[in-house]
Amino acid sequence: MLTDLAAGFDQLLKSPNAALEGGFWKTAVWLKLAKRRIEDKEDLFFDMLAGKCLLGAPLFNIPNCLSMSRFFVFMPLFLLAVAFGNSPYYSAQWDLVAVGLTDWLDGVLARYAKKKKLAETGIVDTNRTGGLIDACADKGFMIPAFIAMKKLMDAAVFWALLGVEMQLLLIAVFAGWQMHMGRISAKTNTDSVSLGKIKFAIECAGILALLNGAASFGNKLLWASFILAIGSILGKGGQILATKNRI
């Protein structure tokens, strides 16, 4: 499986179009199988990762720290790689692959931790703080990345995506503030998780294509992510309004 994973990423970096027909799908299947194995079995290593808190604060658990790393670590590295690199920007591509892996792993570990808590205590953990951090980290990475990639993107898709990503970020920040003020429940699902993850994955694939010189293919993927972003805005806004003042 590790061989398929490496082959998939290598194929994706060499040829985005061919990757969709071959190695990239092997990578996606491997990640899906790995996710199921992690969530469906007891594992001391994942127990440690899922339950570890840095600085002794629950906010800084490993899944949340992985989310934060996309903004505080990988976003600056990506900007430097694009600013000082040359096409096909291999450093930026591998940085983007690392971002995708953290986005996958933080969700897997968070669900593993919640499942373990349910098995041990019988309590369903419905707190959405980690989801808000994850959503803010995704937008916090993508907005600067789009600005850095402006010269490689169609002007229309650049401004369209920049606008919707900023709206999604504002919605996530607003939801967090409303939770802090006690105006909406911390149990509220303010993120369309599946839709948001699909959108983020498509955005990463689109940027990888642009970095590889496949401008037409990359911009088509980014337009697809724009359509998903509109759906996400409508879904999140509706969920917040529906649950406001219902603690």
C-alpha cells in the first residue's frame, strides 16, 4: 500500500491528467482504507496521538495542532516556495501534498478520539471547536495561496474563489465568536464536513495542476471548487441561523 501511495503522488506531480486515470485514484483508495483501519481498531500509537495535548491544554490536542500547522507552518513555506521557486515548483507541490495529508489525518484522529471516548464513557462528543479550527486553517491556507498563485490562475476564477473563501472564513470566525458568547450551541455543526473536504481536495488538485503547467485543467478544477463553495456558504449560513439562541 505504501508503494501505491508513493506512486500515486509521484504520478500526480508528473501529470495531473494521467493521475486522475491511474495512480491518483490508487492513492485515494489507500487513504480510504487506512482511515477505516485506524477508526475500526484499537491502536496504542493512535491512542497516543488522538489523546495527546500540547501545553496541557485540550485546545492544543494533536488533531487541532495538525490543523493549525496548515496556517502557521505550511502556508508560509508554500508562499516562499512559489515566490522564490521556478516552474514546476516542486517544493510548493510537496508542501501542498503535506497540507493534504494533515487535512486527512487531523479528521481521522479526531473521529478516532471521539469514538474511543464514546466506547469508554458512553458520552457522545458533539463539540465542534475542532471543526471550526480545521475550517479556519483551510481558508487561512487557501486565501494566501490563491493570492500567490494569481499569475497562474484565470482572473475570473481568482476573484470568484477569493471572494467565497473570505466569506467562508468570516462565517467560521463568526460562528466561533457566537459560540464563545453563548449565542449558539457549541454542539452546532457549522461546517458541511463532507462538502468542505471535497472542496479543499479539489482546490489542492487544481493548484497542483497549475504548478505543473496544466492551466486549463487546473482552472476547471478550481471552478468546480467554486460551485461547491457556494453550496457550503448556503449550508453553513442556514445552519447558524437555524440554531441561533437554541442552546
